[in-house]
Amino acid sequence: MSTARSSTPSDSSPQPEGSSTAPVRPRMRGIGRVLVIVYAVMALGATGRSFVQIARAFDQAPLAYTLSALSAVVYIVATLALILSGRPGWYRVAWVAIAFELVGVLVVGTLSLTHPSLFQHPTVWSQFGSGYIFIPLVLPLFGLWWLIAHRPSARPAEILPEGPTA
């Protein structure tokens, strides 16, 4: 007679899920969870800001308001990619989104200081995110650090065989 294998919360080894052969990855926790929450808040804030800006006065600052909308899309994609980074392809999407975010903050931040006439209306990334207490400048640095620290292994995780255990 076979003995069913019990899984406890402290058991961190990968377990098969249902009849699938894919291992179950541990849920994101700790700083990763905080990172996702901050990205989600930024996504909501940037989306709301860009929607209001575009609806009210798009003709006054089309470049600035389009950049606000672009930053909202980047934050949404980064949030989803971080949540799904354990699935194939999403880790790379997270890298691209967060690297794009960092470049965007640096370019728009620099241009907003050197060519203020381009940004008479603020964007999320203007002046390196000063309107958001510089979170847009710091967030991609933490995001890239987290991705480096939690990169998926080069080889697939070993799957534990089902069946009797001693």
C-alpha cells in the first residue's frame, strides 16, 4: 500500500500540481511582494494621472501627457511581469519593462531639467519623478536588483517522483 506524501507549509521542495509535471514555485514573498505592491500603486497612479491629463487638456501638452500614459503602460507590464516572472518568458518581459522604465526616467528626467520648454506640464518621470517623491527613479533600481537576485535557474527544477516515501 502506498503512503500519500503530505505537504507542509515549511516544505519548500517543488511539488507536482495535479497531473502536471511542472513544479509548483513558492509564492513571491518578502521584498518581492513589496516590490509588486509598489509597482501596482505606481501603475494605478500613473494610469489615473494620464487619463485625467489626456481627458482634460491633451492639446496643451501632448508630449508630456503621452509620456505619462506610456509610463502607466510600463508600470502595468512590469507589475504583471514581476508577478508572473516564474513562468517562461515573463522573467525576460520584466527585465525589458524595468530597464525601459529606468531609461525613460533618466532620459525624461534629464530633458525636463535641460529643456524645460518640452515639459511645461509634468509627467510621472519629469525631474526624475520628483512629483512622486523620486520613487520612479529608485523603483527600477530595486526591480533590477530583485530580478538579478531571483533569476530562474538555467536548468529545469528536478521533479520529485510520486509514490511511497519512507
